[in-house]
Amino acid sequence: MTSRIDFLTQPEVKEFIRENVNVDPNKLILNPPAAFRANIKEIAGQILSRQKAKGKLDSWASNFDIIMPPPLSIEQASSEATSHYKGKLLTGDHLIDLTGGMGIDCLSLSESFKRTTYLERDSDLCEVFSHNLKALNRKIEVINSNANDYLEAHSFDKNKTMVYMDPARRDPNKNRVFRIEDCSPNLIELMSALSKNASQVLVKYSPLLDISSLTNAIEHIKELHVVSVKNDCKELLLLINFSSTNDPQIKCVNLESNQSVFSFSMQEEHSASPVYGDYRPFVYESNSSIMKAGAFNQVAEVYDVIKLANNTHLYTSDKMIESFPGRIYRIIDTVNKQSIKTYATNGKINVITRNYPLSPQELKKKWKLRDGGKYYLLAFRDRSNKPQMVIATRFDD
């Protein structure tokens, strides 16, 4: 009987996938060619995975020697941008990836290590990764096991070993803030074994996880990286160093952007004292990583901008500060019927609210607006808790 991998690596199957990579997979399933009728769902899954990988994992999507993981795995996997970023955070002799998955992060991280071990409890994923390693001409040890059993059965030179893990949510369909305990493997339960076997541990979490609960639950956090791609927050990266006891450094990163890393500590944020005042010609909105990290006051001090109100996380200045890590707006008018008519061409204007009584949807309904165009309607409360609305243009960040 032909195995799944043997079937998908047949020249005629690879060529069919290449020729139909942009075709709707559902149409192929409904009207399959006779030669591939029995395996059309497998082929359609490969095509759908490649389509989902475009723009996220382009090097995989375009490599037809690689067998793609299921579409859901593609959606949950790191992008090439974030995996390359992680690849710069660790270096050493031996890396152990306790949650290998499709192997995107493992491949990037392994480039900085002499030896790498990929661990995965799903035997099918291990088989696929082993095949892909050959296709990529890479050498990584592949082990089919779970993190708990593996760490119990082995011991390593702590000074030469580092660990990476990407715990999966036990119930990924619940779109809410969750806890470390809601993930598998449970980092808290593994901390003792990890401290005996590794000098550093890098852990990836979803940005839905609450940062304060994370820092309160885990000791020895050296750095916490909040990673966005094009201002869309993607990952929280926890760098644990078992010799570290200080207030962790929080690094806010916006990849595929010209902004630099914004670093601060919780102590610095708590002691920061921003200046409050009325809006000036330029208004600033921090990027998503800084917002997620909660650097609402520290960013005002570092960039010497005025904060509009304690709970309005917008900032302002008389002169434009081009280096501000986020979006920059220039106010050109206040909001009234005439200004809306002037700037909302065909009813299109981008509506943004911060600490305002109405949501963007409610404001658009009230003024009969829809998103679009080059102008922005900014709605917020000022330091007197009074609602304000202005028209602005934006300078790309």
C-alpha cells in the first residue's frame, strides 16, 4: 500500500499540484480528474495549505518538494518574519524544540546551534518533517515523544542546552484571554525539569494571553518580546534565563516596518509621569506591540509627547516627531456637518476611537459614514473627560 508521503512525492502528483496551485480546492473535489479521484481530498488539502501559506510562508508555498502540513497548521504556524526574529534570540551548542509542529521555528532557530533536536508527539507531523528535512537538505534529530516524557527520561548539560517551546491552547476555539495553565505543555509544570537541563528557554504564546498574569506566574524572565508584523500583534515571546532575577525587559517589536525596538521595564512604566494636555497639531498612536505591552506612560516620557488623558492612549505635540513608534496624524479640522461633507468623499472616511463614548461602528452609523479614503476621523476624550472629534491625515509608520 502506498503511503501518504510516497503518494504526494510522485512526480505526476507534484506536477498536478503545481499546475493547480491557484485553483479552488472545492472545485477539484467536486470534479476530480479520474487519475486522482481516490486521493483528491489529500491533493486539495496540499493546494489549500499552499494558498494559505502565501504571504506568510512564501518559501514553503513555492517549494513543491515540500509536503505541506494541514491548512489549520498553516494558520497556527509562525510566519517567516516572526520565525527569523526568534532565530536571533538564542545561540549555542544544543537546541531542543519540545513542540516541533510543522518545524518553521525549529528550522530558523537551528541555524544558530551546532545540534538541534525536534520533538513532536504527533507521529504524522514527525514523518512529514523528516521528509521535508531531506527536501531542504537539513540535518535535525527527529523524536516522536511529548515534552514531559522526554524530559523525565533524559538529562542534558545545562550549560550547553537551550529549549524552545510553543504550547498549544487546549481549547483554541475560545477567543478570550487565557492562562498558562490552559496550554499544553504547561510551562509551570515543566519549570523544574527545564531548570535542570537548560540555561535558557524561549517560549511562544498567543498575544491573547495577559502579560501581567504571565510575569506574575513565571520566575526568571529575562526578556518578554511583544512581536507584531505590520502593526498586527502576533506573538508573545518569553525568554527565561535561570540566572536572571531582575525586573524583565519588555521589548516591543513591529516587524516589516521601519520602526526600531521600544524597550522598557514594568518598574519604568509604573514610575513614569506623563504630561497631560490638549491636542496639538500632531497626534500619535503607539503601535500594537506597545499597546499590548501596556507602555502607556513610558512612551510619552521617552518621546517627549503630551498625553491627551489618563485613559486616552493618544499623544500630541506641536512639532512632528518622526521617530515615534506608531501612527502619526496631523490634525486639519474639527468635526461638523461641513467638514464631514468636505473630507468624507462619497461618505468614506477612516474612523478611529480611543476612550470615546461611541464605538467606530456607532459613529459611522450616526454620521452615515463608511471606512475608506485618505482622511481620518479621530474621536477621543480629553483630560477633562470631554468628548472630542477631529479630522486628520496620516503619515505612514
